[in-house]
Amino acid sequence: MNDHLNGDERLESGVVFRKARGLYDVMTDDGQVQCSISSKLRKHLFHPTSDPNSGTSRSVQRVGDIHMVDPVAIGDEVLFAPAEPGHGQIREVKPRRNTLSRSVTDPKRRGGGKTMEQVIVANVDQVVAVFAAAKPKPTWHLLDRYLAGAEASGVPAVICVTKMDLADAGRTRDDVDVYERLGYATVFTSAVTGDGVVEMRDALTDRTSVFVGKSGVGKTSLLNALQPGLGLYVKEVSRSSGKGKHATTHLEMFPLDFGGGVVDTPGMKVFSPADDSTDVAYYFREMRPLLGQCRFGADCSHTHEPGCIIKEAVEAGEIDERRYESYLKML
């Protein structure tokens, strides 16, 4: 376990792997510690710039309103003050290399609802978008929302197609070809036949992966095939997860026997960046290189304007029409 000094106080480090009802379970080199959080983390603390490796403490310059639902997320590397054995208090969240978040509105705030950022998970290696080849039939627009959310967060995405034993394999692969041509890694699996399970396991090994996908697509069966009993445990825990607007009451990172971990996000349909000023088309890989080339430049919505390069690319078959329809829905 790594020790850090904050003035005369000794802090220890770990990674948050579970949170529920205001408590955070932190994994350290010496085991699990259940932590509360410091009241200071409920505020945005502004520090002077300093070398984070200097080992010196940084005094607070000013305090501002926090703009997120919960300052601590699954996957966060944190510093905590140990208390009684097995317990502590989180004092600091280390800088994150990425986040998957969504915007939520808190109607309890004075002056009406205020949009805040809800970080679902931090420091992840990839988003795994899971959807079934059949029963239920693929919802391509939802897949496009998952992929756009991953692009907005700067997190790589993997497409996992389940229930290949129930579908026309050739047709399914043709449908998914548009994503493979865009550079998205794709794995075709069947928990019944075992096809693709080894490939999927390789894709998850030693990575922190966030699973997204609607109910019924076969995540439970897939996880059970990857690691016996894992899917049933994830499903049991996920049933207690909140699907409301403001907070997910229980989230957990599940360790994989072969290295890495998975976080399931039941009920999540989209991740969104904290800054929503970016053109939605930027999150579509095939549209990104064309931005700014339309007649109306950055003011083009790519919906009705004359001289729109993106619309012309759709008409020419250079951009998939189904993907363009997803873009319009996301607007």
C-alpha cells in the first residue's frame, strides 16, 4: 500500500470498486477498506499549480460549487485517511484519465433544475456495447448512441454481438460491416455454441471494461460463459441499481479471474460529455473529417442546408444512411 503525507496526516491509496448508499469500497494492496467521503469533496477545491510528484501538500486558494452529482466514481484512484480497521475516509480523488458520464437535472436546486454531471465510472479502458443478433432484434440507433457516447468520452469501444446461434450469420455480419469499416473492434459470440467466447475473453483480459446494452441481449449468459457464475452475480447486484435521474444507488466493478474487471451499467442508454457544445456530428467517425467544409461552415446542422458536404456524402453512399438517421435522432 502506498502512503502519502498531507501535512502531518498519513493517507493511503486505493481504487474504488463499489459504491452504495454513500459508502465506497476501496481496494488496496492490503485488501478492502470501506470509506465515507470528506465533506470537502462536496465542494470544488481550487489549488495553485504545483508538481503532483513533489510530495508537498497544496493549500486551497478558493472554494466553488461542485458541478457533479457525486465527486467519487467507480474506478477512481483515491487517497483516504485510515480509521478503525477496515474503514477510512476519502480525502482526495486523483486526476482521472477519462470518465464516462451523463448530464442530469437536480430539481431540488434553488432557482429551478440545474444540469449537473454524473460520472458513472472513471479510468476505463473500453466500452463494450452488447447487443443481440436476434431476440430481441438489433437496435442500430441505440448502438450508435453507445458509440457516440464512447467517442465523446475518448474511450475505445468494442461491439459484442450475442446470440449468433439464433440469427442468419451472413446477414448479421453484413449489417455490422459498416462499423468494422469505421475501425470498431467487433466480436460475434454465442453462449450456446461457445463461438467467440475465447476472442471476447482476450478482448477483456487486463482491461477495465464498461458493459452497456439493454435488457434481454444476453449479457448474463455471455458473462457466465466468460467466467462461470459471474453473469448471475452481476445480474443480482444490478437489480439493486437505481435507474433514476440523479444517482445510481449501487455500482460495482467485478474482477475477472483472467485479469481486468467489468462494470455493468443497467438502464444506461447514453453517456454524454460535460461540455455539450461540440457538434454531435463530431462523434461520428465518418462525419468528423468533413466538418467545417459545408457552405455554412460550423453553422451547418447537416439537416436541411444547401451545400452540406455530409448530406452529399450520404446521397453518394459514402456515409451509411442508417448512421445518418441515428445522427438526426441524436440531434
